[in-house]
Amino acid sequence: MSSTVPRRHTRKSPAARRAEIIAAAAAVALAGGLGCITLRRIAEDLGVRPGLIGHCFPSVEELVAEAFGSAARVELDALLPAGRTGTTPTGSPARFFARATGPAYDGVSRLWINARHLSRYHPVLRERVGDQEAVWRERLEALIREGVVQGEFRTDDPYVTMIQILVVIDGLGAHATTGTTDRPESVTRMAVTTAERELGLPPGTPARVPGDDRTTAR
């Protein structure tokens, strides 16, 4: 006679469940946009009841903001790690531009555009977008200031230089959403050439990744 052993269900902690929900929502946002996030959609993806999602996030607006914040934070940590070690100030922009202007980040570029548009109507998302923009500015400006102190960069105003670089990257990201793939090389390299000019670097320096002869561009 065979016996059936009851399945043991492991109850996740509130923090673990919340992190799982945010990760699932971030994946949905990157694939189809923030507007695709619904409590029912995330519940289906995780194989749970919608009520469980609603218990953790009573408002879908809060989940949307958390999903954007998570995706944006992962991107920033990959591009400009907070605890940078073993990389010179000049080496960091090289990796930054190779990744930030590559097709792997087109999805995140679309997400930023989507979030900025929706944030006009949703205060919670607007606050999260503002927080992420501030962290972006702080990390890039700190890198530029470090490079100036070490004599690797030359700029009279690191803050203005940081804004110029980010504006060009944002513009290229917006252009990537049009689906255009035949951009002239001079346009593709605009972020790099802006950094070269504003940081006083020899041509090709920001695009040359140490240990990697390849240069990735949108």
C-alpha cells in the first residue's frame, strides 16, 4: 500500500515575497513597459493569487514605482558601481560608455522614457524617478571630480560636464526607441565625443575598454 506524503509549503518571509514581486514586475516593465504591470499579471507570472500581490502592494502605483526603481538601480550599479575598485577614473568612463550606449540597454532606455512620461500623472512614480536621477548625477559627478583631482580629466565645472554627458545619453536612448538602426557613426559616438571634449581626453579614450578591444555602440 502506497502512502501519499503531504507537500510541505514553505512560507516566504514578507521581505522575500516583496522582493520576488518587485523583481517580477521589473521584468514585465522591461519587456513591455510600466503600463503592463497589473496585480493580476504579476500574480499569474508568480503562480499566486492576486490577493497576495494586493496584500504586499495595495496600490498598483506603488508596485509600478518599485519596479522602475529596481530596474533603474540594477542598471546604474552595472554602469557606475558605488564601490568602484581597481579601476582608474579614465577606465570607468570606458566601461560606462561601452555599456550605456550599447543595445543591451535599449530596454532600460525605453523604460526611462516611459517612467518620465507616466510620472507626470503619478506622484509616487515621480518621486522615484527623481530619486534615481539624483543618484545617477551624484555618481557620475563624483567620478568626474575624482578624475580632475587625479589629473586624468580637465574641466572647469564637473557638474555641468556631467549634465552634458547625461543629456546626450538620454537623447541617444530616446532615438533608440524609434527603431532606427542606420545612424551615422558620428551620431552613435556623440556621447563619447562629448566626454572627450568636455573632459579633455584624447580621441578614443572613453570608448577604449581596458582588456577589451571591442567598442559597443547603439
